[in-house]
Amino acid sequence: MKNIREKLGLSQDEMSNLLGMNRSTAGMYEIGSRSLSTWQLKILSKIEMLLQAELEIAPSEKIKIKEQESTVLMIKNMEQRIEKAAFVCLRLKRRLKALTQAYTKTQTLWTIIKQLRLEAHESTQLMAYLDLLEISCLEKIESCGPHLQAQLSFRIKKLEHEQKVAQMIIDEAKID
């Protein structure tokens, strides 16, 4: 039994499962302190006959098996990348929407400040407050302006393109 197990490259656990017994019992069979059942002997003799027939996997079949395994792994990795890119893309789109809304509000406030400046006297409290609002608007523009929106738009487009390319690779791999 041990000889057959080693020829097949199986562990004692795997061989014991194949023969329908627990590992400790298999160990006893291997050292000869127990006898195998008729059914187990039948299985082992069948395996021994198959081993003697020298069943050999052709090298091309081995390569195909390896190719299939690597293709499946590659597809899984690509699908995970697509999911991750989709999640990041969604998050970036939400952030871009928030930036755009904040920028629009800031532009509206800026326009109102300009109009109020035209109507207010220079030495009034309103003018001082408008100066503070103007500084606030400039800070908001820095944190939500077109430059940041363009960066986010670029990242979104890049992620969307990566998703399309990854999906094309998956589709081609599934066809092959």
C-alpha cells in the first residue's frame, strides 16, 4: 500500500480517504499490523494494474492542463481587478459630483459677492464681510476647482478603460 501511495504522490491522509478509512488505520496497514478488506485490496490491485500499464499523460496534455489552470487564475485576477476598479471608479465619481456641486455653489457665491461689492460702500461692515467671503471662496476654489475635477475625471476615464481592457482579456481567454 505504501509503495502505491508513494508512486501516486499521495499523503497517508489522501490514501486513507481513497480507501475509505482513517489515517491511523492506513498507517497500520502500511506497517503490516492489519489486513486490508477485500474491497480495499480490489481497489489497490486495480490501481497497481493501472500503474503497470504505464498510463502516461502526454506532454501536450500536461501543458494544456497547466495553461487551463493559469488561464482560470488569470481570469479570477482580472475579475477581481475589474471589481476593484469599478468600486474605486464609483467612489471617484461621487467625489467628482460633490466637487462639481461645491464649485458651482462657490461660483454662485463669487458672483453674488461681486454684485454686492458694486452696491456697498467701501467703509461699511458689509464690505469687510465681503472681503472675508471672497477669501473663503478662493480657499473653496482651491479645494474643489477645475484642476481637481480634471484630475478626478482623468482617473475615472483611466479606470473605465482598464475595466474594458481587462474584460476584453477575460472574454478572449474564455473563447480560447
